[in-house]
Amino acid sequence: MDRSLLRALFRLRTRAAFAISATAIATVVGCVSPEPQPLGAYHKPSLPAPTSEIQQTGFTQPKDAPLEPPLIAGPLALSDLTELTFARHPRLAQVTWAVESARGKALQAGLYPNPTVNLTADELNDKQGRGGILGVPYVTQEFVTAGKLQLGRAAANKDVDAATLTVISERYRVLTEMRQAYFDALAVERRAEVLAALVKLSDKAVETAMKLEVAKVVAHIDVVQLEVDRERYRADLEAAERTVPAARRKLAAAVGVADLPAGPLVGDMDRSPPGYDLAKLNDYMLEVNPQVRSASVGVEHAGLLLRRAEADAIPNVTGGIGYTYQGQNKSHDWAIGLTVPAPLWNRNQGNIRAAKAQFGEAVAEVDRVRVELSGKLATAYTTYAGALARVERYRATLIPKTRESYLLAEQAYKAGQFDYLKLVVTQRAVAEANLELIRSEADTWRAAAEIAGLILEDEWPVPRMGPPVKP
């Protein structure tokens, strides 16, 4: 084809592109920032500020916090372990970094596309003009329409909110695990102490029974029975003593460290547990729990993605401008172009349909989370109420009665009205009642820790509402 004809076609193409671009601009100029489409009967979220309220009030990692604070020396109280958990637990650090990652993605979501620079050289060293045809440069820029970038960044900011709420959830999940492990370890140590005292009583009982057997006061079968009881208590004590290191190791893992100092655990399971009301607890929990708030954020996020999918049906505009030097005739030409896809068949209808389904799923997720949390609270409260009832009954009635029975048996034995075996039985009843009390106290505090985590209690345990339980 003749080169002059090629040049004529090139100029014609440029003029045609400019004419088409003018028409396209008139068509889409009103679509650059349209009013977002409504979401129907569910919800119509508004675009949030770049930094939402959740991000402003959420958990942030202190920049000056030491990476490896020294372990606590000496006795370990629950408050000390709480501070150590916040400082050292790797799960808290992990979810905090997730917030920073979400912030980076939110920043990226709102950035404008980069322009494209195209440099071309054609027909170089041609006989009619060795300079050829040089396009130096041809710059194109995609113009994002329909507020897609604003919607994308708003949706990404909801991801930041969700990540921040995950930090809060993880904070109280870790606290709950540590508190439960603390009371488990405390109960194991207390159980070992009671069993050690019970073994000493059994040793003394066997020794006394042997002397009474020699004096023909008790039968040999009674001595054998006391020896069987002593061996059973020794086995229980040995098992408890072996459980103590494992319980402390579990507590260390719940704190987030490899090991804890050898100091004793400082705590009092005999104190009155918190007073909880299930109906008030449930209403308060559903109001403040971060999982409920995160599910609500998920609805807003899904709504923004739906609006973004609807906006994607409006095509972006790509404009270009370039300079061309033609070496054959020494001419300097300019080219302007505008490209607009024609949404004839693909109007993003499939993605819009999927986004609507995801929005409905997010709405249902709120109800699912609320029901699940209410079930967890009800289960924890049932355990708490049952264990607390046993604790109060043991403290108010059973423990005092077993002690009174032992004192009466001791007095009767000294007066010659009781045989020694009945005195041993009353001693054993006191010890076993204390063991059962420790188990019930541990169950109470474990359930109370679960409740405290669900309602986000930092200062815990709080004083019990109402009159204290009498020892």
C-alpha cells in the first residue's frame, strides 16, 4: 500500500477517534460520580470517613512497648499474669499486625490507576525518510467513573474495622483462657495441699489403729481398711503432685510464654464470686461484644461491595494523547483518543447477583452470631449457677457440719464414748468435703471467666453483688 495512503488513513483514524471520544464524553460525563444505588429493604450504608470510629477507638500496639519485658519474679497474682499476657502473648501481636495489613490494603484500594506511556518507532531507515515514524510519546490514562475508588476504599476501611474488632475479640479470648488456666492451676495446688494433709492423717490413723490392734481394741480387718484408704490417698496425692507442673505449663502457654517463674500462685478461690444476672448479661453482651459488632460491620462491608458491583456496570473511560513525527515528510502530528467500552452484553450482572447474595448472607450472619453468643452465655451461666450453688451449700452447711461432726466425735472418743474408727471417718469426711469444695470453686471460677470474656470485663473478678457468702 502506498505510504501516502497510509498517512491519510492515520490522520482519518485520529479524527474519527477524536469525534467518537467527544460523543463518549457527552454520554458518560454525568456518570463519573453517580448517586449510589439503594440496597433494597435491608440497609443503605453511607460512605464512612477515611478513619472510622472503630479505628479511632480500637486497640493499637504501643510503639515504645518492649518486645521482651522481664518475667515477674516471686509470687504470681492474677493481675501480674494479666499484664504479662498483654505484653507477651503472640496471638495479640499477630492480630495487631493484621490491622496494619488491612490499613495498607485500604490505602491501596483508593489509589488512582497509573498512566501508560507508549513509545513507538516505525519505518526506520525508510528510503523516503530514514527518520521513520516516531510516536514520542503516546500517553493514555484510565479515568475511573461512578465513584468506584471511593466505594472500594470505603469497603476496605470496613475490613480495617473488622480487623480491629478481631483484636478486641482475641484480647478477651486470650484473657479468658489465661484466667481459666490460672484457676485450674490454683485448684490443683490447693487439692495437692488438702491431699497431703489427708495422707498425714491417714498415716497417723494407721499408726494408732496398729497400736489399738495390739491392745485388742480393733480388729485386723479395720487396720487393713485404713491402710487401703491411706494408699488411695497417696495415689491421689501423687497424681495431684504430678499434675501441678502440667497445670503451670498450661498456664504459661495461656500467658504466651515458654515457662513461668517458680514462685507460688497468689489467689483466693474462697472469695465470693461475681454476681451475675442472666437476662441483664445477655442484653449487655449483645450490645458490647465485638463479634456482634463485627457481624454488623460485615453487613456494611457487603453493602458497599454491592454498590461497587453496581458501579462496575458503568465502564471506565480511557483517554490518550500523543505526538508523532513522520520522517518521510518531516511533519509533526498530534493524536488524541478516547476509548469507552460498550456495555452491551456484559453489564456485570453476574457479580451484582453474587454481591446481593453475599449481602443477604451478611445480614443472616448477624442473627447467627447473636444466637451463638447467647447460647455460649447460657451454657457458661448454667455451669456457673450450678457450681456456685454447690459452693454456697458447702460453705454454709456441709463444711461446718462435717467440722462439727469431727469435733463431737473427737470429744466422744476422748470420753470413751466413741471408738477410734468413727473418729477417723469424721476426719475423712472433713477432708473429702474440702476436696469437693475446691472442685466446685474451680468450676465456678472457670465459668465466671467465660462470662467475663463474653461481656468484656477488664477489671476482674469484680466484687459480688449482694451479701457475701458465709464461710
